[in-house]
Amino acid sequence: MSKRILCLGLLSLVVIAMFSSSISMVLAAGKAVEIEWYAWGRPAEVEFFHQAIAEFEKKNPGIRIKLTETGWDEHHRTLDVRIAGGNAPDIYRTTFPYVGRYIKAKQALDLSPHLLKEYRKRFWPNLRQFVESDGKFYGVPQMTDTHVVFYNIDYFKAAGIEAPATIDKAWTWEDWENIGRKLKSKSPAKYGFAGALYNGEPWYINTWGGGFVTPDGKKPDVNKPEVIKGLKLQKKWYDEGLEPINTLFLKPDSHEQLFALGQIGVIFSGTWMAEWLKDQIGDKFKWGTTFVPKGPAGFSTALGGCLNVISPQSKHPKEAAKFLEWLNTDEVMERFCQLGFIPTSVPLAKRISYKDPTINGVMKAALQQYAQIPPIVVTQYKQKNYAGMVQVFIETIGPAMHGQITVEQAVKMLDKELRRLID
């Protein structure tokens, strides 16, 4: 009888212990901090985000990350509404041209108390310019990208053209025109090239010594002979059929699509298009990557990418910063950049190797070029109304390329509109 009572007593203690343990786990779970991360991304990026969140939560059981997925088209519009309504997410993803307006509106938290100075120094200097101000640090760069030149290797062989293997051998605009003529006459390409004006960003006119703004960012820098000369050259290419006018500013056709169909021999596009081109081209032809041409003023190209910002409205900035710090360590960033991105960490960029041979070839050219992006690109991007500047560039230069007005008239109109938009 005593043994039976003893067994029952021991069993009761075990049950109580298990119950207490369960209660403790529930209480611990109840104390977990929830951080909302508001982000868009391609399917492969979003899949990585979910994997990263699961890994982080396993390492940090007291923090839960809730990913709110958005689409690019509505991302910033919805974000602005939430911020205005006092319902901002803890962390939001944005781009380098956009982040300046959030900093100026005091909707980006200073992260310097949460991130060590040595950690912050890892990032490319040109990217730090977007997020640093008066010793404060307002965002964590996650990935970056740029434009490169994609070319049809089969067409190049047919036309006797060799692409430069090192950046010191990069083409000039004169070379670019000659290449286009050779491709049209000696290969099956209907058009020589496309994409120099791409989506209305000013890097082409940067290579001619101009820009949306002067280096000090105080006035327009477009109404000058060098820029007019460069734009007239671009119009000549359209007029002579070296470049398809229907791809101007990506309207109505995509020059990437025409390249994938074998109608264009060489194009400008973003490094982010490499995976898409690989899928679209398949085994139809061989293609490669090289550097954008340089103009009389040297190189210029896009400085794209994304970063994450913590809202001042967040109730848990310390935990949010801990997640961002981990998400952008070299170890995690290297895995993310395998999707086809340039690391924002300079030490990682110097040693990274991409598992996909196609992506590795694209990034080899991109990384050489990225280090030479001129300061004017950052100055332009930091303009609060940069998106508006791109739009007026399209609205004024587009008619000139179509022959509806002269290049000189277009540049005067552009200069006037830029003066209205400059900070």
C-alpha cells in the first residue's frame, strides 16, 4: 500500500513539474517581443526572408519577426499612409533614393546607439552617405546593384567584336556607335544596341559632364554644350535605326525582351536582370557581361539597392536593431547575395564568389565598375524630389528623341523644371 501511495505521489510530482514547465513556456512565449518587418521582394527574396526569420527566431526565442509582404508599386504609398496614421511598422525596407525623405521627415530612427561604429564602417562609403548625417546612422544597407552591359556572344563573334575584359579597356561612346554599326551589318541583329537612356535616370548625361544637379546639389547642370552634344548623339542613334525608339524609357517595349529574342546585339540593363535573362534566353545563344561605356567625363552608372530602416514609432527599437544587425552580418548577407546582388559590405564584396557561374560572371564585371561610381550619382539620388526629376527628364527629353522638339528646346525645359524640384 505504501509503495502504491509513493508511486502515486511521485507521479503527481512529475505531472506538476510538467505542468509548471508548460506554464513557464507559455509565460516565456507571452513575453516575446513582436517586430513587424514591412518589405517587398521578388519571390526568391521573400523565400529567403522567411528562412532568415526562422533562423533568427531560433537563435533569439524572445523576439518574433512578423513579415508583412508588399508589392513594389504600392509599397511606399501604403508606408506613407501608415506613418501618417501613427501605425508605422517597426522596420521598413526602402531604396537609397527614397531614404533621404524619411530622414528629413524624422521618420527614420538613429541607429548609432544600437550598432557598433566598426560594424557601420563595413558598408560602401557611397552607401553610407545616404544614411549618415551629423554622426548619426539611419539605416542598414542590405544589398546593392548597378547597370552593366549584356551582349550576344554569337553576334559579337559574327561581327568580329571583342568585349573588354578589364575596366581600363572599357568602351567609349564612339566605340559603342561603331559596335552598333558592325552588329547591324555583320550579324543577324535587327538593332545594334539599346538602353543608354534606360528608365530616365541621369547617368548617361553624367558621362557627358552634366547631371540633374551640380556637384554641390544647388542648381541644375543640364543646359550645357557637352550634354546637348551627348543627347544629339543619342537622337542620331534612334534616327539611324541603331537603337529601337520603341524602347525609349522602356516604353512601350522592353529592350531586355528584344535582346532575349535576338533582335538586339548588346544592351544596358541592371544586374538584377541576370536571372531573368538566363531563364528567357536558355540555350538559344551564348551571352556575356561587360562594362558600361565611358564618356568625355568618365564613368557613371546606377547605384541601386535596398536598405532597412527602423521607425521612431517602434516600441521595440533595441530588438529591431538586433535583427537588422544579424540580418546584415557578412555570413547572412553572403547567402542573400547569391540571388544576384552586390554585397553592401566591402570586405564581403572583395571575397564573395557566386555559386551560379552565370551570376558570377555578371558580378565580376559589376564589382569592378561599382567601385568607380562617381559622387554625383549619390548627390542626385539624395535629392528629395529625385523621382520627380526622373519624370521631367522623361517628359522633356522623350519628345526630343522623337523629333517633336529640338534637343536644345528640351534641355531648356528640363533646366526650368529641375530648378523647381531642387531641394
